Amino acid sequence: MSIVVIVVVAVVVLLIVQLIVVRRAGYKIGGTTVVRCSKGHIFTTTWVPGVSFKAVRLGLVRFQYCPVGHHWALVSPINEADLTDEDKRLAAENRDTRIP
């Protein structure tokens, strides 16, 4: 088996394990996901595991544009069970741009 195949298989396995761990922790990853930027702003974004069209992926954190504060920031998914009703309202009102 070539080294390239081994590396590709290892990356795929790591992505799958990461997805399983975060979903078991209660985070909704995939589709429309509620996130918080490094400045505390809450908004929804399209989050596809293993793929980034609008952001730079850094594991479970992404560097992308925050539509609330109008700045670039690190964003991470929020466990929706931990959100207050006000947080849910803010997330629903503040959505980043859809993928073109």
C-alpha cells in the first residue's frame, strides 16, 4: 500500500471519529449550525464536516467572517442544549451568507 493511500485513509478515519465525538457531545454538526465567534457573537452558518467553502478549517474551529460583528474571527459550534431562548432567537436572526 502506498503512503498516499495510508495518509488518505488516516485523514478520513480521523474526520469520522471527530464527527462521532462532537455529535455524542451534543453538538449539531452538519447543515445549519449555531456558532459563536471569538468575540461572543452568535449566528447560524452552513457547516459541512470536512468541507469549507467560506472558511479556513482548523479542526472543530473555523476562521470565517462574522456577520454580526462584521469582522473575521474564529468560530466554533455551540451545543444547542446550552442555548437560552434569547440565544436561539439571535442565531435565527443572524445568518451568514449562503454558499453561492
